[in-house]
Amino acid sequence: TSAALRVALSETRVIAETKEFLKGEGVDLQALEYGIRNPDTVKRSETCMLLKNLPSDSNVGELRQMFARFGDLEKFVLPQSKTMALVSFYEKRSAKKCFKSLAYKRYKRVPIYLEWAPENVLKCLNSDQNEKQDSYLEVSTRQDDVEIENTSTGLHTLFVKNLNFDTTEENLRKHFIKVGSQGKKDAVLHVSVPRKNKSLSMGYGFVQMSDASTCRLALRRVHESMLDGHTLEVKISRKTLASINAKSTPKRKEVAGASGEEKNTKIIVRNLAFEATKKELKQLFAAYGQVNTVRLPKKYDGTHRGFAFVDFVTNQEAKAAFEALSTTHLYGRKLVIEWAKDVQSLEALRNKSDQTSTVLQSPQKKARRNTTEMSMDLDGY
């Protein structure tokens, strides 16, 4: 396996793990990617920002503390890859003050780059987690005959993760009163720790606060505090999924030929480096399924034309490769992957490649070519 192939596979794995982490933290990947590709057209948030150019030894606690000095944080997300982070404030004023103070501020040995995130980028919650939260919340409130406010509007209920299995509702209540509400007993209205078969704790719970201010205070104070030997993770709980206006979130532009995507097994790989070989392409794509054939059309001089056809055995394998490798680089060039059309002929692709090559020729190359042709004409006389 070549070094370039190992780098490409490693990059793909890191990107996939980062996307999975961000998705689990409630980040709308579609809105985030669209905002990165179209920085001048997408509407930006006024409370959420992106952190870029982070060093590989970035520390979550240090960064969180650095930003928390400017106000209460609603969310702080830092993937294990440390490639970027998202910070969201409750108040616009705090976010603007932070942005102004920390933009290009040196952290460890590099300056931090800040950028306002696309609007609604943190409103997409993990559906499975929310459905689980909602079902247990509804069951627990129904059993105790307590009216829980719909937190999608009030946001007064907190979701507490990483509970010790021996932690009781009373212990959790006392902890929130002592740590989260400065001893005010009436600040905590209801505590629920869902249990399997009415005995075994599920490891998480819900705490309903009296109002928005006490909820925000408890979130800031109890998050990452210790209870029964466990570090608690506290988040805002939404009884109903946060809705995203589908019209306001642009969908990913479908590439040519994607209409037959459901049954297609063949994809086109463009922008290939001329150092790439057929063997490397097959090894790269074989990581996501069984490759039927790889075709690398060549020119008359034996070099390839900068694109290839990869045909998989099944559509599911082709989709997996399409999604995983769309952001991958091979020999420093980003792969451009599209679904192949049945009507797309090899001759048409050759013509397109030749036209692109002609357009990209520099004026110096054209001048040299014209000079050569002129000298050949003079030699004929």
C-alpha cells in the first residue's frame, strides 16, 4: 500500500468519525457543510461560532473556560480530531463580545480563527436519543401525575447523563438544590430517573427547574460536577424535536445522473492526480465494498485522462463509497465523485477532459506551442 493511499484512507476515517460525533452532539451536518461551501450566501447565527486552526493538543476544559468567561454557554462541541469546534452562547451580547475579544487570539502556539456558524446548525438533535428521552419523560410524568412543561418552548427541563446506577432521584434532587440552585429548594420542581423493569437505573435522568433563569444556572453549575463518583453531563432537554424549516435549509445539490442513484452501481471519479494508479484506486474504493471493475481511460501517450470509472457489485456499496470519499484527497487533490449516467459515453468524457485541459493552459504554454508551430512551418520552406 502506497503512502498516498494510507493518507487518503486515514483522512476518510477521521472525517467519518468527526461527522458521527458532530451528529451525535446535535449538529446539523447538512447546514454546516452548505455554510462552508457557500460562505457568502448562507445566513449566519448571532450566538454560535466555529473555531478553526486548533492545535492537535487542544484541551476541552481550557477552551471551554476561555469562552465561558464571556457568558453562559449553551453548547461546546470539540471532536476528538480537534479539527474544529463549535461554541454556542445563550445571549447575543455575550457571543459578540467573545468573538471580538478572542478572534485571532493565540492559543498555545497558534492563533484561533473564529467564524459565525450557519444559522440553525445546532438545532438538529439526534432523533433516537430524543425519542428515548421523550418516551421516558412522558412515562415518568404520567406515573407521578406531574404536569411537565413542554420544554420545546420553555426549555426548563434538563437532561442528565452519566448517572451512577446507584444514584436515586432524591440524591439527584439534593445535588441540584445544593450545586445548581444555591440551596433554593423550590427551584427544583421534579426529578425523574428512568429505570428498566422498575429496578435497574438507565444511567440518565430529567430535572425540571422552576423557570428559565434557574434552569440556565443549574446547567452551568451542575455540568461536569461530581455525584456518587460520576462526572455528570447536563444538557437542555426538548420534549419535541427541534424543528428546522426545510425551506430555509438548502439541500445538497444533486449531481448529474443522481436521478438513477437508487439502482446505480457505477460512479465517476474526477480530478485524479496523474500519479494515481488503477491499483491504488481499486484499493481505495475496495475499503467500502466489493469493486467489480475500475477503468482508467488513457491518452495516446499512455498517461491517464484524470478521471476513472468505478463499478461496484451492489448499489449500497457504491453509496457507501460515494458518501465516504466525497471529501477525500489523493496525492493532494480532492476527489470529485459523481454518479455515472448510462448515456455518458467515454468519447464525451474524453472531449470534456481535453476542453478542460485547453482552458487551463497557461499563456506561456500557448506561446511556446505557437512558436514551435511557426518554426516547423519555416522549416518547410
